[in-house]
Amino acid sequence: MKNAHLKLLDELSLYLKNIPGIGEKNASKYAFWLAEHKDKANSISKLLKEISEKVKSCRLCYNLTANENGICDICSDKSRDHETVCVVETIENLLEIETANVYNGLYFILGGVISPIYGIDSIIKRIDYLVSRILKEQKKELILVISPTTEGELTMQYIKEKLKPSNIKITKVAIGVPAGADINYINKKTLIEAFKMRTVA
Ligand SMILES: [Zn+2]
């Protein structure tokens, strides 16, 4: 029979392995490291508890927020252009665009693209929510910043189809890299250029 401590560490490894970028070997390494460094493990555990209690998805755009009203700092910022919405795949994409300082509108985070990996239902649900808001509110432009992969193109097509009843202008950021490249690997300068050169989708 396996020792009790090994069983616990195995269980922790299994959870760690779910984090993107952590393989089986590292998961086990981290689990042992945490077991050996109790102070750090306790601090992490406290922080995780606080994060899970306080940090949630913005109820308008799915960015993260710890604001009590559930609306993130970007959506709450009156100085931003509330008539333009930029659709991105991930919160990391939002941060990249914010860092590039090239855009001052609102965002909407899809959480991926329509593909078997991300799960089709959750993305469709978010798109439906985005569409319902655009049909209700006065929005001028929707900017799609989505990887030009087959699945990304499919996602953009789906959004465009759904928004046919509205007269919102839909543009897409002309990412200056070969088709199939991932938005996550585009550098800041390219992103700024791509934003300026965006075309009607
Ligand atoms: Zn928000």
C-alpha cells in the first residue's frame, strides 16, 4: 500500500498537471517542493483561497475583477470609448493590447475559439451573450482580434452571422503574419500596426 504522504502528493500533482504548460514531471516536482517548503505552501494556499473568493469574471466582458459590483476596471472606466468592443480570445490578449497602448475601447473575452479543445458550448454561450448586448446597446464598432487559424476564422464567421441583424461595423485586425499563426506570439510593434491597419471583416 502506498504511503499516505505519497497519495496526497499524487493528488496534488494531478491538479497541478491540469495547469496549461505543466507536464507530469514538473507537476510532481512542484508537489514535492510545496510539501518541503511549508511557509511558501501556506502563503500560496492563503492567496489561492482569497483569489477564489474575491476574483471573478467581469459580468460584462469576462475580464477578471475583484470589484464588488462584478464589473471590471475597464468596463467601469467612463473615459474609455464604450461604443467600441474588441473581441479577444484570452485575458492575456487583452493585457497585450493594453500594454501596447493602442486601443481605448471595451473588450470581450471569448475564452478561446470554437474548437473541440475549448469546448464549443462555453464559447457559443459567450458569443450569444455578446450578440445580445450589441443588439440592445448602442455600439459602433466590433473589432475582432482572433487568431487566423481555421478555428479562429470559423469563430469570426459565426460572430458575423449572429450580428447580421445589427448594423454594427465589424472589423478585424489584419495580423501581419502567415495564416495559421497564433495571436499570442505577435510582438507589440506588429500588434500596434495591425490595429491601425484593421479592415472590415
Ligand atoms: Zn469588464
